[in-house]
Amino acid sequence: MDFFDRARIAVRAGNGGNGSAHFHREKFIVHGGPDGGDGGRGGSIYLEADVGMNTLVDFHYRQRFAAEHGGNGLANRQHGKAGDDLILRVPAGTIVRREPGGALIADLMEAGTRAMVARGGRGGLGNVHFATSTNQAPHESQRGEPGEDLELTLELKLIADVGLVGYPNAGKSTLLSVITAARPKIANYPFTTLVPNLGVVVIGDPAAGDSQSFVVADIPGLIEGAAEGKGLGHDFLRHVERTRLLLHLVDGENISVDPWAEFESINAELRSYRAELADLPQILVFTKMDLPDARERWPAIREQAAAIDLPAFAISAPTRQGIAELIAATAEQLRALPIRALPEVVAAGMAPGDEIVLRPQDPTQFVVTKEAPGVFVVRGKRVDRLVSMTNVESEDGMARLEKQLRQLGVFEALTKAGVQPGDTVRFGTVELGWGEG
């Protein structure tokens, strides 16, 4: 399956159903009262984390999604049917942003975590709600509220406890194939790994209830300048952001590069991309110890690592030299390391798996702008909802809308903006003539 870790989609929740303006009709009852039912709520759209997925490829082939509209109200005070919600499954580890602007909505890290990304519109009220002592036969009913319509960016950041980093051809894929059941592509040339690979390491006996497991991610090789987009690093550095521990592989065979300089170069790329990545706990893994050149260079790099209290292991994946010791040390470190939340999630005041619902703090706020001679636009969540739910063909409905807009201060704001009789005032998709009615 192709690997896609970014997608941009458009979602539209269902509109609420229209309220009914029906009157009771029955034999021998000539003037029945209002009995129009309410419209049903429109379906909402949710994103749900699924651990069985590891790519956003489904959203590459389809980018637009819509939930079901609510049904219209019926006679005898029957409510319209609520629209079905739409649940879109995404890989666990998906970050959801609202566009334009990229504001964070949710971090769907844990399996089953669900976030509402587009709320369905409320159903309109039937005429039964508008009966009063002075108006016992109201013809007024509400239209359904439009569902939210917005664009989202999905960004997958793989969930793994351990990230394998290092230059291309350092032996990351080979190590992953040895310590897990993963079968990554392996060859003796740079950039063999074109997509992140995941594997699970299991220590102990699960049947006896005495075991530990952790997820390892093989990240495509970094090169100098990766944080600026060179090589493959720019596209894949995001996949080490969730890891708690880095196994930093250094190629013991490459005699053309100083091993310690190679180690420092990769850390510089991590720091350039995001400073805290280079501060993650690391274990230096010196590879290819089955080769004479690697064995000759190992003592020097071991001393350099010891000088900065950096755990270091020399391994040979083909011969399994040092593998057991490396896994044991990795498991021991992980037991002391907490689950790591993304810095942007922490900054937003979220815990892993929490949802942020971005709503205006004051729904009564609105803005009036003059967009052309004789054309004024009023923007505001509550204003848009009031207008969109009003039946503009109903005199009673328009009278009620005028009263509500006056109470919100919309009329006063339009007057200050210079509106004149005959001008057009636009509320969302609804245009009204100023001074009409």
C-alpha cells in the first residue's frame, strides 16, 4: 500500500431539517391549530483513530465528505429524522488542523479516540412553537440550520516508542528486521527505506503474563540539510516527534566519514528541525561489527560516548552480536520514560487524545464590512444562524428576525457603516434588501 502522511480534505456536516408550518386537519374540525413538527438535526462528522491503519492513502483518492441532512418536520408534531453521523477512520497518531490558518483541532493518538470536526445543523422549529395568545394560527416556521462546512489538514505522525535514526545505509532496516517481525526492504545503497516501517519488539513470555513490548519505527535515512528539505529527511522527520527514545545508528563500515562527526551531524539536523528532538534520550548503536574496519574504529567512538555519559552498544545484525544487550538496555530505559505528548499539543493545553473544539467565545460577536458600493456584509456565527434559519417568505418570520438583529446591535452597526435604503445586506449566503419589508 502507498504511504501518505498528509492529506487535505473538505467536510460538510448535514443541514438541519426545516420545521413544518402544518395545521391540524381532521373531519368535523374546521379550524385545527398549528401542529407542525420540528426538523431533525443534521449529521455531524467525526474522525476516529484506528490502530489498524498506518497511512492516509484513503484520503488521497477521495477528499470531500458530507454527512446526511436532517429530515423536515411533519404534521401531528412529528419531528423529522435526524441525519446519520459520518465517522471517518484515520491512523492513530493523526494531527487534525483547521484551514486556513492551521489551527489545531485534535491529536488522535489513542485507539478509538474520536473528535467532532464538523457539527450538524440544528433542526428548525415547527409552527407549534410560535403560537401565542394573540397569534393562535402562526404560519411561521424555521428553516434548518446549515451544517458546518470547512477544510481540514490531516498530518500523520507515527506512534512509536523507539525511533531508529541515522544516515542512509547505517543498518536501520536490517536491525528492525532482526529485532521485530517487520520485513522492510533491505539493500546496500542509500535510501532503501522510502517510507517509515514499524515493528514490535516483545521481551519475555506473554503467555505467562511476564513480558514487555514496544514499537520501533525505522525512519528513512537523514542527510546533512534534511531539516531544510534535502534528501528524504524533511518529509519524515515528523515521525520521530512522538518517540520516547532514539536509537542512533552509526555506520561502522564507512571509513570515509568520521563516526563521531556523523553522529553529531544527525543531531544537528534533529535540532534544526525541532530543538527538543535532539534532547530526546539516545542510545548510540555502532553497526556492522562483523567487519574488520568497524571493529578497529569501535574503541575510539566508545570512549567519546562515555565522555558524555551516552550509552553505546556495538552490534552486528547478521551475527546477532550485541543485539540482546541492546534490546535489554532499550527496554530498561523505556520503563522509566513517560509517554511523550507533542509540544504543540502541550502548548494548546491538550492531553494526548483530547479534542479541541474551536468555537467563538462570544457567539454574539459580528463584523460589518462594506464590500462594494451599496453592498454590506455581516459576518458572525449567531447572526448567520439566525438569518439562515429564518423563512424569508414569512412576514412573521422576518418580523422576528428584525427584532433579534436589533437586539444584537446589527441594525445600529449597519447604520454606522453607512447603509442606505435599497442597499444589499448579505448574511452568509442570504441577501436582503435594506429597508424592505
